[in-house]
Amino acid sequence: MKHITLITYQRDKYYCRLVRAVAKFLARSDVVTPSDVLIEMGNLSRKNYEAWCKGQVPYLERVFEGSLSKANRILRIIGFHVHDLNMVSRQAVYHQWGKGKNRILRFSKSDYPNIEKAYSRHYTWNRSAQEKQIAINNALPKQVDTVYQGHRGPIDNY
């Protein structure tokens, strides 16, 4: 598992996709949730998310498309990115949808408190709309010329 730190998170391969997903949600509302970001990044389908909300899946990580280390890595990058945006975090409790049992939903099989908190944390924008637009524009990664990235010259082909 690759260790993500405050210094290295912006160089991670998931960073650009994550920033675009966060920017998309900030453009629509003032709240960003990890589950919404995972859905937008394609690591969680809306259908599987809704099945989990209805209590048809025992824990969310069971329907995550990818490894659990990837999920934890993305959650960690989300935390660093929203911290850079100066968003306010708050814990939320997810309850099963529908009538009947008011069961609290689990995110992970292990049920470790830190993992559960990372998934259930909501991040709220608490400043003006103008500052939000500026933050979105500044946070979006600059386009990189991928054609020549890692290319050293014609000798590489021999």
C-alpha cells in the first residue's frame, strides 16, 4: 500500500480525478461526502450505493469496485484536499432507508472506528460563493502534456 502524506498526496494518481469530482459537487452544493466522490470517480455504482442504503448489502466496502487499500487511499486524499480548501468537517450517521428498523449502516467489514469516521464525514463549504469559485478554479489540476511524459528520446525504442 502506498503511504499518502500531506506532502505526497497531490502527486497521487487518483488526485486529479478526485479534485474534479469534488469540484463538481461544490459547483452544485456546499456539501461534499466521500460516498458521492466515490460514485463520481466510478469506484462505487449508484445502484450498489442505494442497495447498501436500503440494507440489502451488509457494508459499503463489499460493493466498492477496487481494493480496500485503494478506498482507504482515496479517503485519505479527500481529507487532505478538503483541508486545503478550508472546508468544515462534521460526522454524520447513516441510517437504513425505508420503514421498519432504524438500523445504523456500516461502511466496513472490520467496523474500525477510524475507517467508519472517514466514510461518514461530511465536508461543508462555509464561505462565500465567490470564494468557492476561486477555490474550485485554483484546486483543479493543470493539464499535463501526457504525450511526452516519461519519454527520453528516440534511443528508448532500441
